[in-house]
Amino acid sequence: SIACRSRALRARLQRQRGLLSSVVSELAEAMATAQAAAAVAQPTSSFSVPPYVQLSPSRWLGLRLELAEAALAQGQLEACDDQLALGATEAEAARDTVATRRISLTRSMLLAARGEPQPAVSDLEKWLASTSSDDEALLRESAAAAAHLSALKLTIGGLSGGLTVGAAARASVVLLRRAVDLLSTSAVDHGMLSTERWPCLEQAVPPGQSGAVDALPSLRNCYSPLLSPLLEARVALAEALATAHATAGPSVEATAELGLAESLLPFLLHPRPSVVGRLHALRGRQARQRAQSTVDGGWLTAAWGGEVTAEADLAADPPEYDATGEAAEARRHLLVALAAQREGQVGEEQQAAVLLELALLFGAKLAPEAEAAHINAAAACVLAAEASSRARRAILEQLPALPSAPLTEALPPPIADLLGVAASDAEASRTLLHLLATMTREREMPRSDAAGHERLLHTLRSHLTSVHPPFAQALPATVPPLPDLKPVFKPGFVCVQWHVATDERTSMLFVLHRPSETGDGAVVGGLPLPAGALFATREALARAVLELEEAATLPASRPPSLADAPAAATAAAIGSVAKLLCTARGAEPPPPSQPLAKEEADGGGGDGERRGAPPLGTEAVTRLAALFDGRMGGSVEDERICGWLRPLLGVV
């Protein structure tokens, strides 16, 4: 029994290190040890008693379940399924209802990993409906199931009924409240604060007092296994509340939950950096909305922006806001969230979101005496966000398509273990880049060991940064302090980023080059757009790009109907963009017109002054589609597109 428990503990340690194959080996040895002990202890009889019945059924089934979870973490889905099937049979024979329930919950996670969200959601709903909140044996599992179900519903956005993100968030609030209540009650019951003098408790000695036990008001249990799930559940609940009530402005309930989550941080020994970053990012967003709601028009609909001054002025640190105001709180929290990126623990998507929140804060011009400096800072933040989005596009799309190249350095043990190769082998770059893209996409999916997934992802990124130059070059430079952000605006420069405010409204944040008498300058601004019209415009751009790609594969002697299709689709897409932007500004849309042919756009002839003809060629639609990519936005250097967009965005 001692040898079995020793191997089980060693398996948990190896899991913390990310050595999943070692976890499987240790668990298999632990089960073999338990089975051998059962064979020795079993008296000679014609009736054979299985080891999981004779020798601690709960411990045996616990090992079986850990083995299934290790296989799931490895991506060995068939092996996980086999272990769960064996565990279900053994639990039924041992009449262990708790183990049966745990196996059923893990099977739901397996369905989600297989890409079957609907059955996973259905199973989790049934599991929670049949589990009592008073069942202490399944308390942590109930909280995890509620959190996982909430994450699945938010991730798949309403696959079960066409719900919007806001509606999915509202449906998740009840689930996350249940998880928070269960974990909070249990954390208190199990000694989140204790007056007992245990070696694992951190003693907080007030200033000027001795370290005597009677002088300590309380001891902090930094090792409680319930605190990390509680922190994550509170942050997820705050995010769901903020999303569910986005149209009504900053949520009071979300702000309260974030305050409770932040109060947990001193009690955690090693909180996950990404969770801490999400906490401060959401606190900053809520404070920014409260601060901006004082501006005419409110935080949701007000357009903002201004002229970026000379490059030398960009080095000035944006002045501090009133230390007691909401804007100061927003800036403080957003900068804390951004600092997590400097530790290499926050992904490009989250980094871009934080930078856009800072851009919105500075662009709101909440401090009239520092308006010029704040406008400059807003432009710098939009450009930094675009660099993060560009890196994300490279990781997810461009780098995995590169030719494979050998890597000269050995793989880190956790990555070699995950791929099933020796640590001394040099793995091809393409394999690692595909693995990175997959793990990045799956980062927010619910899983039994999210912290372990993040550790593996961070290890893989660090290894690629050191051994694969194309990857290192694609990553954005570490975002420096705001005073050091010095963007340079080239002729024809256009940068667009997208900030989702609610289900019904998305803000287009842009930086446009504008020549002036003093040299190359720029204008930064934001324009709220209706989500429905924006979606239709993106669809029109996608159709035009598809028509152009298909036309390039057709023979020159194609029928007139096919020959004219790309030009017609391009004209419709360009007209849709113009109508969208003008309507959002309350201006009259330009008259519909045909785009210039390619030779006219290049200056090679044609009636370029034709009435109503926009100065864009058919090739411009590809660049517009990149700018209007809602996932990552983009930037281009095209004087024709820049000049065409300026009047549509009200830039004179």
C-alpha cells in the first residue's frame, strides 16, 4: 500500500513537470503493485476476487481515473476511452457510485476533446442535474463541471439554439455562481484562514509585532487546493456577468466579483499568470467604461480620436489621471495586465485586447490638459495591438505553412514526452509549429488541467523562440513602457483593429496617415459599427476575394458572365464598405459605382475621373478584406486605399 501511494504521489509530481509519459508509467506501476499485493493477500479459494474489490476500491479507481486523465492530456483519446470503459466496469462491480460519477464527468471532457460539443454539453447538464449541492464527496467535481459547462457554452457560442455571445453568457452565470458557491464554502470549511500552527501555513506578522502564535491574527493557507479553482471561477463569473450585461454598461455585480477575486491573490502561492492578467484586464475595462460614461454620448456610442502630433512628442509619458478617479484605476489595472506579457505568460490575443483597452482609455480624452499626449498614446497602443495581432496570424496561419527545417537543439523533456520522441532527437520545425498552433487555439477550451496545458504551451514557445529564427522574428517585441512607444507613420499607412463592445456593436479603431505641412502625421480614431451590417460587409469582401481567386484559375477564353463576376463582386464589396462607414457616421453614402480596372488603378489608362468611380482597383479588395478581418485586423501601406478611407472616416 505504501509503495502504491508513493508511486501515485510521484505521478502527480511528474504531471506538474509536464512529463505525461512518466505519469502513465508511474500510475501503471502503482496499479501493478496494488494488484500484486491483492494477489498475495487473497486466500486460496475457487472464488476469485478482483483487486479493485479486495484492496481499497476507491484508491484503485482513483488510479484508473488519473490514468485516463493523463491519456486525455496527452491527446491519446482512444486510450482514455479504454481506461474509462475499464473504470466504469470496475466501479459497477465495486458498487462505487462516487467513482462512477467521476468517470462519467471525465467522459464528458473526452467528448469535448473529440470535437463533439453538443453531446458534451448534454452530458454535463445531465450530470449536474443529478448531483446534489450537498454531496461533499463530489463537491470539487460539481464545481469543475459547472465551470466546464459554462466554458463550453461560451466557446461554442450557442450551438445549442443559435444563442448570441451575450445570451450564452447569461446562461452561464447560473452555472458559474454554483461553482463559486461550492468552492467558496468548501475553501472556508477546509481552512482558507486558520489559527493553527501548521508548517504549510504562511505566517503573516503585522508590523511591530513578534512572531508568537498568539500575536498573529490568522495564518494563510497558501497550499489549499481549492483556492486556484475558486479564483478562476470568480474571474470566469465576472467575465460572464460583464458580457451578459454589456449593453447596460459596467456591471456592478461583475465589479464586485472581481474585487473578491483580487482579494484571493495574497492567499495563493502561485496563481496562474494568465488568470491574473484576465482579472486585471477586466477590472481595467470596467473602470474605463465607468470613466468614459461621463463623456457626452456614453462609453458605448461615442466616437473619439484626434490628430497625432510630431514624433518627438510621442516620447512624453501620458500624464497621470486624478489618483482617485476611475480613469486612474483603469490605467493601473491595464498596465498590470500588460506587465504579465513581459513575463512571457500572456498570449498575443490577450495582449492585443489589453492594448486596445488602453487605446480606448487614452482616446476618450478624459484629461483636457493632456489631450495631445493621450491621443499620441492611443495611436501607439493601436499600433502595438496590431503587432500582437500580426504575430498571432503568423503563429496560427503563416508559420505552420513554412517548409520543414531540422532543429539543432534537443527538445525540452515535456515537449519530447508529449510528442513521444526522445529528448535528444531534433524534431522538425513544422511539427512543433503545428503543435503550437493547435495548443494556442485550444488554450481557452475547458480541460481538467488548464495550468498544465499553459506550462506546456509556455515551454514550447520558449524553445521555438531560441531555436527557430522565423518564429522569433514573427513575435512582437516586448511591449515597452508607454513613454518608449514611438510609432513612425509612412505614406499610405492604414492600421485597423477591432474591439467588440456588445453583441450589437463593434468599434473600428484606426490609425490613418495624413500628410501635413510639417511632415508625415496621422489621425487615430474609433468608430462604433452595428454588428449586423459589419458582418454583411465582411461577407461581401470574402465573396469578392473568392471570385478573384477563382477567376485566376479560369482560362482567358471564359464566358462573359464569368469574366464580369469578379468586377461585380468587387464593386459590391467596396460599396458595402463605403456605405457601412458613412452610415455609422451619419453621412450620406457615396453613389454606387464600378471599380477601376487594374490598368486604370495602376495609372496605365482609362477614364480615372469617371463620375462616382472610387479610386480603387480590383486588387484592393484583398487588402480591404485583411483590414476588416474581425479576428485580428491588419495594416497596409497603400496611398490609394488610405486616400479613399480618409473621407469615409471623416478625416479631412
